[in-house]
Amino acid sequence: MGKLYVVPTPIGNLKDITLRSLEVLNKVTYIFCEDTRRTKILLDYYNIKNKKLISYFAPKEESKIPLLLELIKNNNTALVVDSGMPSISDPGYKLIKACIENNLEIEVLPGSTAFLTALIGSGLPTDKFLFLGFIPKKGLVNYFEKFKNLDITFVFYESPQRILKTLKVIYEVFGNCNIVIAREISKIYEEYIRGEIKDIIPKLEKEKLKGEITIIFRKI
């Protein structure tokens, strides 16, 4: 019987991968991936050859699951995403759930995710935190109102185009906060912007950020 390995991939620098992950990618027959082109870059970097790549991405996950389950039954397979840990704000949850329901063996390899790296690098308290993934595009005030009484650190992903609007909503709902903007984690232009939200907002009104962004904040 085969097995599904859930394999984390680098979130930026291609060297940020474990030896065990490379070992698994070398031995499996099939690799399920979001973007076969992105995965091929990683495989070529480590000279991993002769793998059958099958695309598995949102929102068409469910239509692929029957095919993938049949492959998993008889082969060692790996599930990867473009960067980071599968199923953390990326495809993976539905396939893993289907494997469990069909009594197929899965093995999850530990590895990095952007939000944990950013949280630790933020310098804000990590004893209690809430990861919100990608927050809604509409109704932000009502969304954050649900959490305004929690004394914890919040972590979520945001786009450069929406960050200023989102920070203004956070200020409106939570008041002044300690905030960290982590940008391009593990990439060449990695940057942490730290300060109080009342001071960060005016800076971002003058400067546009680019790249992948994680926001971490906590009420003062």
C-alpha cells in the first residue's frame, strides 16, 4: 500500500528545506503540487529527476481527489505547495481529510511556514496568538470587532494593495497597537517594519510596500 507524504517546501530561499524532505521527494513516484512549474524549479535545484507532477490547486481541489486517492493507494506520493506547509492557507486540507476517511496512510513532515517565522521575528509575545490566514476583503470592521477583547497576538497575511486600508481598520477597532509588518520572508529583500500603528500608518501613506506580507499586532 502507498502513502501520502505532506512535504513543506521553502518559503523563499531554496536552501530552506530539510534533508528528510529531500529524501522523501527523491523516493516518491508522484508529486501533487499547486504549480508544476514552481515545483520543477525546486526539483531541478536539487537534481531530483523522473517524478510525475500532478497539479492540485484551489478551487478545483475536490475534482482531483478521486484520481489522487487511487494513486496514493498504490504509490508513495508527496503533497507540496508553492511555498511553505500544505493546508496552511494553501491546498491540502481536503486531500488529507479524504485520505483519513479512506484509511490511507499519511505522514506529515515538519517545516516552516511564513506566519510562524514572521511571528517569532516580530518580537511580540508568542505565548498566545491567533493566526487568521487571509482575512476577508469586505466587512473588516465587523470582522475585527469579534476579536477586540482578546489579549493575544494576531497574525495574518495581507496584500500590498490592501495593507494601508487594513491598518486603518485595526487602529479604528483596537486603538493604538504594537505592530510588525514582515515582508518577503526568507527572500533577498526580507524586511521587518516595527513600531506603533499610529506611527506606521503615516509612513505607509508615503511609501508603497511590495511583495508577500505578514502582519503581526498586539494591543498596547
